[in-house]
Amino acid sequence: MAATLIARTVEIPDPGDLIARIPIPSGLAWVRHGEGLVGWGEAARVPVPPGADRFGEAQERLTDLFGRMEVEDGVGEPGSGPVAFCAFTFDLEAVGSIMIVPSTILARRSGRAWLTTVGVRPPTPAMPVRSPAGVTYEDDYAGAVDWMRCVEKALAVLGGGRLGKVVLARSLSAFAAEPFDARALLRRLAGRFPGCYAFACDGLVGATPELLVRRTRDHVESLVLAGTTRRGRDQEEDAALAAALVSSAKDRAEHAHAADSVRNTLQKLCADLHADADPHVLPLANVQHLATAISGRLSARRGILDVAAALHPTPAVCGTPPGPAMELIRELEPAGRNRYAGPVGWLDAAGNGELGIALRCAEVSGHQARLYAGCGIVAESDPAAELAETRLKFEAMQYAIGADPR
């Protein structure tokens, strides 16, 4: 019989920079504006099998694991007690979804900080952070010309009326002289994109601006992003680009598809639903997005993974209708997305949690990092413009790696 895991949470003084406190390269993280959670070590590792009910299976396995723990929680905040960091594949039929309960969790939220330990383990010795060096790049399965051909194939399908939108992604591999250290990437991402969620889980590292769902007790929130333009070289150009984005019929239509889908889905799960009447512009360091915030009170007997199961994949990362869009993605993206554009974040034993969509990210393993970027393709899309948008989106992880890909 396995030994009972004991999870103890105590309040602590402000620990400072959370990411800087991660002692090993394979740490876990979910940090925005300096608040969030980081973890290291593995008290439990819970693979999630593929299939239509994977979120239900994940909830059952997590409930069983947390239910067998002894929990001493002196804080009582969302994210205190035992926490599982998680990353799910984009495609429900793909393997690779995982939940990890760290043996040490450090957190800060709303002026309070706490430390959770799970199990009994000796302190983890700190290892020096390695910055990437000697980085080179190569396209994985679709260079610029090949990827634009994929966009043209998608446009032909869209012209037939079977689809309203499909999201196509491409990837880029980076190779370094030394193994990649997630902490070095996290520090640069959190520094340049403080308003994004800097995350790390099982080799998936990134900074996403898109919140799939946050549950705080019975309150849920989602932030829908669709429609993108670059930042300007000065304040005047920046404002002009933002105004053009807001007035763009193509981008507004793409955004409306995504926002309406999330709103309609949450109406079935929530009471007192509220959504922005019009999208606002969310400026990031290198791009600007159209954004719509949606919130509500979750109905009884519903959990955060129920919401994730209902929402994923959203039109912002898949397309509309989702079934035919997914079929076309599988046809045009032969290498698959792994956990890019899948749900990523954390879950606690009380049912609270935050799940973002894994965008602006890379799958890191040893000396290699595989970067991803995608675009929403609609009937009015131009292949060259969509290619330029992927290059803009690659810039976040290229900045984190600290090398010029050209």
C-alpha cells in the first residue's frame, strides 16, 4: 500500500521574484504580473489518456489523488493546499496530456504568500540558471512557401462553404549548444510580457495572453482573443494600427466567431453571465489583439475541467464549425501540435484553478526547443499576411531564447 502523501501549507513573508526561486531547470510555473504559483519536484505525476472524456478522466484521477492526501492548509486561498500543474494536448486523440503535483509549491496572491510541501523530501539544491547559447533555427515541416500553400488549400475549402474559419499553425525548431533551461526562458518572458501568463509544465514553456477559464470558488472568467496586428514604431502609429484593427471587417468577424462561441457555451454552464458588448484592444510587447472578457457564476456540480471540456478547442485555436475544422487541421498539419494550443495551467483540491491556452510557447527537450505559432484563416485571408503574422508570434519565444533566427 502506498504511503499517504501529506500536504502542508503555511503563510510566509513575501518571497520576492517567484521565478527566481525555482532551483532546478525543470520547474513548473504560472505567473502573471509577479503573482501566481511556481513549483518543483514531483510528489505525483498523473498521465491523462486521450479520448473524448479525457477531462472527466483527469478530474476523476485528480479527485482520487487529492482525496488520499492528508491536507493541512493554514491559508485557505485558491492555490493553497496541494496543486496540480497541467498541460493538455490540443487534439483530444493525441497522447501527452499530463498533470504534475510538485513536492514544493511557492505562491503569492493578493498580498499573501505561502509555501506548500507535499510528501517528505530533503531540500532541493539550487542549480545555476543556464542561458541559451549557440542557437540555430530550422523550419520543422512547413517552410514559408509550403505553409502558404497550406493556407491556399484551406482557402479553397473555406470557399466551398463547409467552414467559416480554420486555424493553421506552423513550427520552428531551435537548437542550442547546451540543454535549454526553462527558468532562463521564463525570466525573459515574464520580464517582457508581464500581462501574460508565463507558464512551464513538463517541458512546455511559454507566455500566453489567453485565459481559457479561471475558477475562483463559484466565479468563472474567460478572455477571448482573436484578431491581431503588430505594435507601432511610435505612439501615433500604434494608435493607428489599433484603430485599424478595431475597424477591420475581417478581424471583427473572426473575433465575433470566437467570442460568440465561448459566450454561448458558458451560458449553458453559468448563471449571471456577463460579456463585453464590444471587443477592446489588448496591447502586448510585440502585437495587439482584439479581446472580449466574459464572466459568470458557475452552476452547481460543475468544475473547472467541465468548463474546459465544453470550451476546448475554441474557435480562436481551431475554427468553426469545430469538427470539420479539426479534420482539416489534421490533414494540413501532419506533424501535429502536441500541447501547443491546448489547455495549460493549475488546479487545486478545492476546485479552483486557472487554465490558459498554450500560445507563444515551445516544447523544450534537451538541446532542442520546438516553437509554435498559428493564425485564423477566413475567406478574406491573404497567405502572405498570415505568414507575416506567424513571424510576429514567433518573436515572443525567439526573444526568450535570446537569439536572432535570421
